[in-house]
Amino acid sequence: MSESILQVKDISLSFKGVKAISALSFEVRRGEICALIGPNGAGKSSLLNILNGVYRADGGEVIFEHQHYRRIDPLSAARRGIGRTFQNNALFRKMSVLDNILTGLSRHGRAGFLAQALSLPGARREADEFARRAEGILQFLELQPYRETLVGSLAYGLQKRVELGRALIAAPALLLLDEPMAGMNAEEKQDMARFIRDINRELKITVVLIEHDIGVVMGLSDHVVVLDYGRKVGDGTPAEVQANPEVIAAYLGTVH
């Protein structure tokens, strides 16, 4: 078994006294694809928001790459190697595909404004490196034909791919995907599943994703964690989770 890259320990979160997550614990092994599933309102997106610093947990801690933290901000999370996409595309619709992908490095630049304005050697080297990375992402995600296309004119499935590219360009160790296939047709889902699998296997990036299509989850994931009303009701392989009576109850709405 590979080592753990992420451990969630007794994480709790409330909004105005309403529990969104209750004493949640699980771990993700390096190199796996872990799916978070559960009914709407189960706390899945809230958990991702804690992991990359958008929300601050009420209690518990997160261990990422052997570093413990109770509080983290999105900039620190990105620099530590946590990438993220969101349910709704947060893309710049009037910018090109290439420029949108390059924005994924905005938190990683070291050259200051003056160095960039004066085109100093360090700034030029950094710009060249960023351009090289962007071209690699365009090729990996089969986006070269659209590199100069304005994102707002692209089909929805392609926009989701651009958002994926923006998260990938910083070469994260852990990639958090919040419903990457929401709103897609069957063909677009197949394409996205293929890219996620390639990201995991070829780029060696550990993936944690939220997905509602159980067929996709069971075919793509190594590990599944099931949430219901903020608590964990299942944790194991896809086969183990499918056979878990509590998971079945959560999805079918039967009495716990």
C-alpha cells in the first residue's frame, strides 16, 4: 500500500449552528483516485473548501504531505501543492484558452512587477517556463486547436477542460475536483473521465473528486468515501461501498 498523502481527522463545520460536517475522518493514499459521494447537502463541497482554505473548520485537523494544519488560506494551499476546480466555471470568458490556463500560475510567480516591466533575466526565464508549462497542458488536454479562442465561445465541456488545465499547470500533488462532469452529456463525461484517469496515471497526481454519476464513480475510482448529512457512512473500495447497507439507505432514502 502506498503512503497517505492526505488525512482528514475529526473535521467539523457548522453554519449558524447547523452542522455541515460532523467529526469526519478518512485518509487518501498517494496515487489514488478518491471519490466523495452522497446526496445534495451532504457536506462534500464544504469539505473541499476546508482542504484548500476557502472555509475554516470548527474543529479537527488536516494532514497533507505530513504537515499538520488547522487553518490554511487558498494561497498557502496552492503553494503547498493543492489544486482545485469548482462546481461553476470560474473562467475569464473574454480571455483566450491559453491566457486562462496561465492564470493558474498567478499565485506561483516569483518575479516582481518591476522585474517584469523591465524584462529582467529572471522575469524572462520565469515567463519562458510558464509558457512551456502552458503548451504542455494544452497538448495533454487536447486543447491546442483552441489556444487563442475566447473561452466564452467554447462548448461547456471544453470550458470544463480549460478549468482543469488551469488547475494542472501548477503541477499539484493533490487535485480537488468539484463535480467536474456536472452538466455534461455522455460523450463529454467519457472524455473527462479519460483525462482524469490520465492525470492520475501519467502525471502521478492524486485526485479527490465529487461526482453524482455513480456509474462514473465506480468505473473511475480506487476509493470511495460516502457522506450523508455531514457524517461518513461509507469508506472503502467501490465494491465495498456498493454493498454497504448504510450507503444504500442514504441513496434510497430508507430509514437509518
